[in-house]
Amino acid sequence: MTAFAAGAVETFSSGDRVRDGFGRYVRFAGFILLMVLPVVAPFFVAQRLYIDREIDGAMRLEERLEREISRRLFAGATRERLARCFQRLYDATEKANFESGKPGGISSFAFPWIPVEFEAQTAIFRSDDTLWTPPGKTLDSRYVLTRFWKDLGRGACTASDERLYKSLFGNRFIFKRFLENPGVPVSIVPGNLDGYVVWRRRPAGGGLLVFLSRLPDPFLNLVGSISHSRYKGVWVVVDPGKRHIWSRGGNRHIWRDIIEEARLRGGGSFLALGFLCRLVRQSDGLWLMHGRSVERLSTKIPRDRLAVFSLLALIFLSVVWLKTGWTPVAGQRLTPSIIIFFILAVLVPGGLMIGLGDASLRERAKVLEEEVHTADVARLRFVDRLYGQRCEELVTFYRRIRDLPAMRLTDEPRASGIACELNRKGLVTHLETRTFDNTLVASHKGDPRLCNFVAFFSDEIMHRYLGKKVAPPSTPIGSLLRDMMGSPRLGFVSILEQPDVPIPLYIGTEDNNWYWDVRTPTASESIAYFMIAQSEPWNKDRFLEKSILPGVFVYDISRRRWCPGVPHFPDADGLVAEALMGRHTARGAVSLAGGRRLLLTAYPGTSLGGVCYITASDASPVQQEMEMTRRLYRFVWLLALGLALLAARIVSGALLLPISSITAGIEALDRGDLEHHVPDLGRDEFGRLAAAFNELMDERRQIDLGREVQRRILPACLPDVIGYELAYRCISMTELGGDYCDALPLPDGRLLLVICDVTGHGISAALLTTMAKTVVATGAQRSWDLASLLDRLNAMVNQVVQKKKLMTTAVILLNPTTHEFEWSCAGHPAPCLRRADGTVENLHNPQFPIGTRKKVIWKISVSRLEPGDSLVLYTDGIIEAMNEANEMFTYERFRDTVGECATGAPEATIESLLAINAEHIGTVPANDDLTLLVLRRLPLQKSLLQADGGCLNNGMLRC
């Protein structure tokens, strides 16, 4: 038996250890679920969001650097920069007064002059085309520039003037190009250097001309461009050849070694000194670096703070759990506890889903925008290919002209007529056909220099293709042209080898599309050479005017203009600069007023050089699809949360229905819904608890009914008495109090004032005050004297409560006509009579309280109210009010307070008395009911005004 008992004890102990170990595992699992996961899961989600934010921010910053560098290089080009500086100077001169010597004359203006590194000559012309030179400025070739300005105004120049202008502007000077491009820098070659001339006339006369005889040093030009820009961050310009370095926003000595190392790697993007930098090389050998701070992108500090906070939270919660076993559901009701468990089961995976969903939404938005950009690029490429198609159509058109019968014969009148008609319609600028012996047959002659060149060119063609023998030139110019034909450096060898192909050629006065062909003459067709020249700007302009699709805008670099008009969306210039300098498609996004967003795409022309196409697409479809995706995402997440809540509600309702019913009853009791009834829960403990609760609700309804009855016994409206003011305030400590006051008019015009205080509180006190109200109202209707009224009250109390309760009473009967009043106090605190001069009298009339004896002889006293006197009736609740030091308010303090406060209207007097009493008790709760009744006789002036404005009825106004 002993061994068996020992084995049983050992087996029992091992089972307890197993159960205790399993219970510890369960508690630990609950700790992980309720306290660890809500802290760790948000940390990992936030960590993922922070990392994604850093990556996206770095990518956006790198794109921004590339965009700003491209735009800076485009804006810093000599031609573009000169055009902008010229426009600013032109705007300034347009506002100036060119009449020198007058107030506000041009010499008083501070002009935004052309930068010093341009070494430009600036000529400002008055309205009469006279030249004005600013003080301190020098101007060379004043005579040539003045003459050139006048020819520009006339729109023509003589041959001698053109030779004069070539001596200044170089041999590439063409007057027509200047005339057609006001406000646009036109390239010139003065001497062996490149330069620009830009001019523009004002509508009122005069204008501005800037002559740049040579291009500025690329390093100084780029430095000057960046110095006057508003781009932020670090900018560094390096000239490796001259070993020059310039920086803005950083120390160039610190950046020198960093940039040198980046140059050896070929440039690109890199991090240095807390900046994300990008280094690019220009075509002229300069290196440009731009950097932006990455401090705003870094989320390392928030992540570290979040990790520290999460670790401290876990340590704190672990200590709390180990010491007290507290969990977030400890102290909660059963239904919230179950709901918390289910919500945690949804929130933890839901938080992870939010992190992943946010990343997927961003990727989806990028994909949708990429699709829009791809469609826009395809559209712009199609527009660009239209120019190639137009060129092919022109070739077909040229061939049709070539194959006309009139062009193949020596019918000069018909052929020349066709040539003139084509030129009149703008389809060709020069057309001619020649026979084998170089005789001109059909011709519409354009530039004479082009005609001379074509004559030598046709001899060379027929010599090469038809074996014609050509005599040596007899003039030096002819020898020069012949040498040009055989010069591979000038490109004419390639032109000679491409018949029946349009070739861009700059000769004569402008750029041309030159088409030529040669054939062996026959007996019926004697023409051997055919040539058409068409202005390349004309061809480009016709294409830009008629072939551009709606919504597509084109920027022409050579003329610095938009076709068919200026885009209606912002940032178009910057995007074009980025596309042109980067030689790739550029994209961007802008937000318009009203929250509308546009996706911009710029594409540099390939078929048509020197232009950039740009279009804008409404991002509303992308935003709508993303919004639908977000809504679906939120709906799924909320649906999962709603299902969890529903499941928790079903479980809690199935298991805890009785408790829920009783809880609902308690909540109804808290909000005052006394009609609520707990359903029958059976005969068990819950059923008996529900029955007890319903009984409690019945009793509470009876108390509420008694409170309503007591509230109604107080006067809803005090009577208006001519020459008097009256106010009262009754504050009950509990729902059913024992104080009662009233003011009742008698049929003979007198006014009865009554204040009562029943001992105790509750239903019995409320019932006694209600009965007192009945007696007082009866006495007022029957005009009882004060002794009769007190006898009836005493008899009622003795008969009903039989000395179990007492009631103190003070009654006053006022005659408003004579201003005399009778008064009596039955155990009640003496009323205070405050005179107009500030003195206070206590109306002492010591007697037993009502209900003490069956037969009492009541003492009745008579007094009078003078103008400005006030009569204050009160209960002992204000006298016996205790503060935190257990000190009463006292009769003496109340009397002094009445003397200080009862100077104005009764309502103000009551407010002052209550405020002083509240200041005395502080935070101590009231321990008794409090009632104040104040009657004041008005001064004579106010009394007369009241009498004039009221309706007299036996000396008083009924309410």
C-alpha cells in the first residue's frame, strides 16, 4: 500500500507538472499574441515603408539631377543665353523714355546689360533710329551698325551695303536671314571666329541690336549661366584642359579630388559629403557636377528611433507581464476581450498586407504612367515620321515634274510657264532644265549665285555621266567653282554621286532641298539635265503648319518658336531642354489648378532635325484606375476586418447572451432609459439577477416620477408686481429634495411669499413639500391670514407624519400698495432685510417648527419696505455649507454678504450669493438643499417707469 501510494503521488505530481508546463506555454502564446505582435508587426511594416521611401526618393532625386543638368546646359548654351539676355534688355528699353534730358530719360534706367563674358556690342536706337550709347559703354563700327539698322527698317539693302556688312559680319552674312528672324540670334562668322547678331524693332520706333563678334569662353559662359540661375544645391564646373574649377554652394578645394576620382570612372551618379551628385561631360570638354542633399531622404534616424521604441516597449511589457500577468484584455469585459483577440488576428496580417499593398500600388501607378508615356512616344514618333513621308512625297512630286512632256522637250515657253506657275504656288524656289551643250531651256531663276553654280554643276554632271568634254574655265571664279566641285572636303563629291535624291544644301541665300537628275538625250527628248531647288525652311514650315496632330506641339530651335502655338501647360520649355540636351525622350508630370494632373512627353526629332515634339496626356484615367484599385484594396481589408468583428460578435453573443442582456440594462440605466426591460433569462442565477434588475428599474421609475412632481411644485413663472422685483433659485442635493418656495398673488392684490425646509431627503420629504404646496395654494386662493395658513400647515404635518418629520417655514404677506408686509418664522432661519443704505436687519421671530406641537399660537410681525430695500429668504443649506477645513459659511458671513451683494436686481443678488458660497466650499460636495428667494422694492424712478409700461391689475401684474 505504501509503494502504491508513493507511485500514485509521483504520477499525480508529474501530471500537475505537465499541466503547469502546458499552461505556461498557453500563457506565453497569449503574451506573444496580445503584446509582442502588436509591437513587432508595425515595426516591420514601418521599416519596409521607410526603405521604400528612401529608394523612391533617391530615384526621384537622381532623375531631378539629370533633368536640372540638362536644362542648365540647354539654358547655358551661348545662343539660348544670348536670346534670353537680349529679351530682358529689350523689355527694359521698351519701358524707357528715349527723349534724353527729360525726367525718366533712358540714362536714368538700370538696364540688365548683356553679361561681361559675352564681350558684346549693344546698340540702342531711339524712335528716330538715331544711335544712343550708354555712359561708360563703347561701340565699334557705329556707322556700319547704324546703316544696317536703317536697311533692316526698310527691308532691303543694296549690293554695296551687303559687301559692307560682310566686312563686319563675315562672308556668311545673308541680309534676308536677318530680316526674317527678328529677336532670334543669327549666326555669323566675322573673321575666323563664330558670333551672333540679334535685333528687334519696337512698335513705336527704334529698338535694340546686339552684335557678338566671337563666342565667349565655354568655361566662363557656363559659370556665368549657373551663377545667375535659381537652381539650388551644389554646382561645380571643371575645365581639365586649363585646370580651372568653379563651385557654387560648396568648397571647390574639397570637391576637386572627389570630382577627379569620379571623372576617372567616367562620371555618372555618386554619393559624397551627404550629397547625391551627378557628373556629366559636355561636348566642349567641360565637366559639370550637380549635387543635392540627401538628408531629407534619409529615414535612418526615424527607423532607429522606431527600433529603440519597439525594444523598450517589449521590455516594459515583458516586465509587466512577468510581474503582474497583465495583458491588454485584463480588466476588459468578455465581449471586448473576444473582439480584441479576433481583431489582432486580422490586424497583424493586415498590417503586412498594407505594407505590401502600398508598394504594389506605387508600382502599378508607375506601370500605368509608363503605358501612357509609351503611347505618347509612339504618337510623337509617328508625327516625326510624317516628315520623312513628306520628303518621299516631294521626291515623287519632283519626278512627276521631271517626267512631264514639256520638261523633256526644248519647248521653252511651256516649260518656263510651268516653272513660273510652280514658283507662284510656292512649290519650288528654283527650277531649270538644260540640254547636252548646257543650254538653259526651262527656267524660273531664283538667286543669281545659285544659277551660276548650277551652270558649272551641270557641266560636271554631264562630263561625269554623259562623257561631255568641258572646256577649262576662263575666269578665276570659274576655276574656284570647278575646284569646289571636285573637293571631297566640301561634300560635293557625295552630291555628284546621288542623282534622283533630295539633298540638303546651303547655297545662295538659304538652306535648300536640291534635287537633280541626268539622262541621255535622244532625238525626241533633248533635255539632259533637270534640277529643282526648294527652300528647306519653307518645307519645314509647311510641315509644321499642316501635318502636326492635334495636341502635339513642336519647338523649332533655329527660330526659337513654338508651332502651332505655345503649349497651354507649364514646364514645356524645361522638358524640351532636357530632351534636346540628353538626346533622348524626356517625361514629366505637372499639376494644374483643380487637382488635374498632366503627363508630359518630349521627343527630339530624328527625321526633322532641330525640332523637339512635346505632348501632354490627361492623367485622370490613371488616377481613376488607381483610385478604384485603392478602393478595392480598402474594401477587401475592411471586409476582412468586418468579418472578424462579425465572427467575434457571433461567438460572444452565443456564449455571453445573458451577460450581454444584463449589460444592456446597466447601460440603459446609465443613460437614463428607465423604460428598458431585461428579458426573461430563465430560473438560474442570470434569471434571478435579471428579475432583481427589473425591480430596481421599477423603483427608479417611481423616484423619477416623484422628482418630476417636485419639480413642478416650484413656480414656473413669478408674478410681476408693480414697483417690485422678484427672483428665486432652488438647488437640490439629491433627485428628491426637501426645499420648497413659492410666490402667490392673493385676490385682493397682496403677495404671499413662502419658503419651507423639510427635514431629511427622499420620497417622504418630496411628498411633504407637495402637500405643503397644496395648502399654501389653497390659502392664497381663499385669502387666509398668516396665522390661519400656519395652523393649516401644522395640522397637515401632524396628521400625516406624526412628528416623524418636521418642517421649518417662513411666510411673508406683502401689500404692494402700502409697502407693508406681515411675516412669521416657524423654526426657519430669520429672513434678511437689507435697507437701501446698506444696513441689514434679521427678522427674528423665534417659534417652534411646524409639526412639533398640535396647538401653537403664532407670532405675527409687521414691517415696511422702503424704495431700494431688499428682502432675502433662504434655507439653512447655504448657512451650513462646509469647506475643506470643516468650517461653516455661518449666519454672520451670510448677513455681511447680503449687505454687499443685494444692491441690484434680485437675479444678480442670487448669482453673487451662490458664487461666494461656491468659493467658500471649493471642491467639497454640497450636503443639503439650497433655496434663495429675493424680493426688492424698486427705487422711485424705476417704479414709475414700470408702472407706466405695465398693465395695472389690483396693484400687480399677473404672470
